[in-house]
Amino acid sequence: MNVLTSITVLGFLIFFHEMGHFLAAILQGIYVDGFSIGFGPSIIQKKYKNITYSFRAFPLGGFVSFPDEEQNNIDPKDPNLLKNRPISQRIIVISAGVIANLLLAYTILIINVTTLGIPSDPEPGVLVLATQPDKAAFKAGLEAGDKIIKIDDYLLGVGDQAVTALVKRIQSSYDEQLTIEVERNGSYKDLKLIPRKIDGKGTIGAQLQPNIKKETKKTKSFSELFLYTNKEFSSLLIKTIQGYKGLITNFSSTAQQLSGPVKIVEIGAQLSEQGGTGILLFAALISINLAVLNSLPLPLLDGGQLVFTLIEGLRGKPVPVKIQIAVTQSSFFLLVGLSILLIIRDTSQLLIVQRLLNQ
């Protein structure tokens, strides 16, 4: 049931993205002849007012199609063809899917905050969520639930700044003994910690987060509601962009963290176990990811089409068809190849985990 929920959420987000393109065209009076969710052969197809609506076999994407005058006996100079509209109007149509996903993610976060409230103000220190066996934190005696207050007599403070200060100190102090003051069940104790060097940085094998209570509080005003939502939305968007940026600047490391469709569905299934909150968070995260992914300058994506359109605006004429086809085909094989590799990798990892659980 949880897997079905995550697939349904993915389908809805794709539908919302394509609906952005569709409405941006229709509301400007631009001809549209197809609206499809998925790729491959049609499973369900319905034609209404010269527009073919379809649901296809592989629901991992979608598209809005525009008439080809050579196939539909349309006057090539018809002003309502997309290619005959001003560059500004075409940019609106191309960008509408990304904008729709960003607006949806923001709306979801608003609903989440309105329903659940916002976290309580952080308390001093850094909370230890978990430690890895045989790593530095575990050997030092750190336990889940501990609150690290000081490191070498330096008071960490509160919130994300406290986590950042602690992580920076650990990363720069590999193979050095550090003294940390820990609060555990109301009492304080000092522990000796020796970070180990991995990839040139000190690590301790612990999952850390700001020391925030689980309780939430209702927002007191609309300004507080929107200020918190803006902060959360900006944080998710920036982290997503940095993740895709890492594919270029540090591919070998970032690619290991990249998730394919199988892994995304698995994550969605896990989050949906938390109920409505988990489903909303999953929907917001994936909606932002869809927006950023489609902004990449690859011809099969909105970003690539935007690049072609902007070049046409600068040149005063379209990019030669042969060049568009060559670049689009190479982009197609790149995306399909990457998707297949991710599906194989994620499926194999999932099967290995299930086998271990069954032993």
C-alpha cells in the first residue's frame, strides 16, 4: 500500500508539471493537440475538442504535444502555432511546468506547517541521533539521545550554527583527542573523542542534528507562517540545486547518492508510513526535485528547450533542425542510460537488503 501511495504521489506531481505547460498554452490561445502522462503505448486514450488525452504504459514522465502543420494540414503561418508566437510567450509555456512544481511544493509546505505547526525553538547543544558501531563516537561512549554542549571548553550554542561549529571542529581535528561535554539524562560528563581521517577530513560516525524538542507549536500569525515556510522552501531548493551541481563538480561522490525511480519509490513508501506528514514531505521534496531536474539545459528537458528558444531569440532564427536532432538524441541516450543504471543499481540494493532481512 505504501509503494502504491508513493507511485500515486509521483504520478500526481508529473500531472501537475504537465498541467502547467498545458494551461500556459491554452490560456494564451496556443494550439495543443496532446496531453500525456507517461511514455510508451497508450493504455487509456480519449480525444476531446481536438486534444488527445492519454495515460501511457511507463508513468515516469509526461508531455504536452503541439500540432505539426505538415501532419495536420495547418497553415504554417497560423499565429496560434507555438513556433509562431513571440519568444516571451513561448518562454512562459516552457517555464510553466517548473513554476507549477515550485508553487505546488510551496503550497504543500504551507499546508504542512498550518496543520502540524513549527518546531520549538532549539535548545543549547547538538543532539546525537545515532552512532555507528566501531567508529570514533561509539568508542568514545557517545549514545543516541546525548546532547553535546561543549567541545574543548568551546560552548557550541544553538541550532544549525551549533552543528556547523561542531562538524568543522571535528573535520579539522583528525587523529587529535578532543574533549566533549555531554548531557545525558540530566547529568553532565566529559568524553574523549578522536576523529578518524576519511577522504582528508575527520569523522566520528555519528548522526547529528540541532537540539530541538519533538513538540511543535502553532504559528502565531501569517507573517510567522510565511517566514518559516520561506525558510524551509529556500533550504530544500538550495540543497537540491547543490546536489545536482555536485554531479558536475564531484561526480564520483555525488553519483553514489543519486537515486533512481526504484529508490525514490522506496523512500516514498518509507515516508508514507509516517502518515499524512510523511506523504506531504515526500511530495514537496520530489516536486522541488522535478522543478530543478527539468531546469537542466538538456534538450529533452524544459531547460534544454529554453536554451534553444533563447538562442533563437538572439539569432533571429531557429537553431538548425539537424543540430537540434543531434543534441536531442545524445541527450536521450544519456538520460535513458542513466535511468537504466540507477534502476538496476537501486533494485539490486533493495533485493540485497530484503535477502539479509529474511536470513
